[in-house]
Amino acid sequence: MKNIPKTHLILLALVLLTIAWSVIGVVDTYLTWILEAAPALVGLVALVLTYNKFRMPTYLYVVMAIHMGVLLVGAHYSYAKVPLGFWMEDWFGFTRNNYDKIGHFMQGVTPALLSIEVLHRMTPLKTKGWTAFLSICVAEAVSALYEIIEWLAALCSSDGTEAFLGTQGYIWDTQSDMFMCLVGAIIATVVRLKFCKTSGSSQWEN
């Protein structure tokens, strides 16, 4: 890897330190930790392997680092036991630990922003409307795939999957997870396309 900005190295170091903290003394089981931390770990490896060929803007690496942090904190405690979620219960009068909704919100933000970048660089698509629509669809597809993986994990083994599912007795958990993803994707897409300039010489059309 050549010409790596210091900001990118700092973000990588922070993520690696968070992984080390997350895996030490997990609150639930290590199976639960693996299931919940896997998206962050796989994503980190993918970013490192593609860094030279498909380098992202710094803002997107910041967003992805935050997303990984959210996942790794959730993996350390298991989502239903994250202290921030209990504080949110007190602050907002929730009846459950809603920390997982932060994760699903970011599950909309990150894929949507990543999709915009990929569409702009690798396709002839330049209209903002179609870019927004497809990016939001990708984010929702990622959310749906994640929910399917949770379901399959529960079918394959009951050990550790109850904490992984994190429903906490809420029958609409899957639907509300996907809704939070949708909200995150819409907000990220609108902000990115409305207020941020496009990298490179060309701009999107309305």
C-alpha cells in the first residue's frame, strides 16, 4: 500500500483497538461475539484488500469505522445488554434495550453511501434520482439478507443465537430493524446527493 493518508492509518488503528477491546471479556458467549462481530471483521478485511484498487473518500472510511465500532460494542456486550441502550431506556422511556436500532440505522447509512460511490465510479448512471433509488434498495437488500442470516442461524443452532437475534420479546423486531435501516439509508442518501460535491470531474444530473 502506497501513499496512505495518516487519517486512514489512525482509523485503522482505532478499529483494531476496538476489536481487541471487544473480544476481551465478552458479556455473552464467544459464539455470540463471532456472529455479531463478523460483519465488521469481514468488512475490515475487504477494505484492506481493496484499498489500493478502490480507495474510498475519507468521509466514507470515517462512517465505516463508526459502523464497525457500533457493531463491536454490540458484540462485546450482546446488543440487549449494551449500557447505552439501558441509558436510552431511562432517557426516552423505552420498554427494551434499543441499542440494536443504532446498528440497523448504520446498516442503512453505510451500504447506501458505499453504493453511491460504486455507482458513480463504475457505472454510466449519473442521475441523482436513480442513484438514490438504487442505493436505498441496496441498503434494504443488505438488511433483508442480514435478517435471513439471523433466521438461518436460529434454525441451525439455539446456542448463542437468542442473543444474536436480540428480539427481546418484541414481535415486530425484524420489521422495525428494516425500517431503521430504511431511515438511515434515506437520510444518508439525501445528505450525500443534496449537500456533498461529487468526487471527480463529472456531476450527477437531477
